[in-house]
Amino acid sequence: MSVAFMKEESAETASETLLPDRPVSPHLNLVTEAGLKALERQLAEARAAYEATNTIEDVNEKRRQAAGPMRDVRYFAERVRTAQVVPEPASNDVVAFGGTITFEREDGRVQTYRIVGEDEADPKAGSISYVSPVAQALSGKAIGDVVTVAGQELEITAIS
């Protein structure tokens, strides 16, 4: 078939539909068991979204629609591959990965967070990344300990 009848864009235009990879953290990919399951679920969803683009007949539209899911497949495949599951803390004596910490700020606000991996952190839902400044300052501390984060004192009131 003559190229004149093909509806494919040039290689230069095609490369424009490739999205850059999502940034991957330089930190260890520590996760809870639930975090690993969530990564695996997100990878499966990204693969399904990519597979769904195979039904698109127009090659240029297929390329555009597949770019996002393909980038997500690459990201989640890497995150699943490098995931290091950290078991639940054996005790609640000190703040550790996977533990839930309640602390009081000097302004009287009381906050509770679970320390988890970067991909599973969601402060609005009550979880923070183990590499966050608050988690780093609290790690290894016990109930009653006071730490300073961003100029504010935080006192640990509970660990579970």
C-alpha cells in the first residue's frame, strides 16, 4: 500500500506522544503488605488501560491514548519490582515503619498518622511517608518524647 494512503504520523510526531517516565524516588522502596497489594493492583489497572487502547483503529489516536497507561505500566512495574515489604512493628515501644503515631503540636492540635511507603502515603487519609520530615523526626522515639519539626515541637502521646 502506498504511504500516501497510510494515516500514520511521522516518527517525529510519534515521539511527541511518548510521555516522560514518572519520577522514581531515590529512597528505598519500603512498603507495607497493603502497600505492595495496592502497587500490584495499580499495575494491573494500568495494564488493562493499555490493553484497552488496542481496540482503537486509528494508529495515531491509539498512540496518544496508550501513552499515559504505558507510562504508568513502566512506573508501577518498577515500583513492584523494587518493593521491600516491611513487616508490622513487633512492639509499640518506639515509632517505627508501619506504626501509627499520635502526637500533640505545641498549638494543641492532636494528629495521628501511620508511617508507610512513599507510594501509599496520603496525609489526608492519615498516612505519611517514612521519608517525610515528621516521620524521620519521630522514628525511634517513644511516648513522651518531644521532637522539633519545622520549628514546631511535637510530643508523642501514643504509638499503636
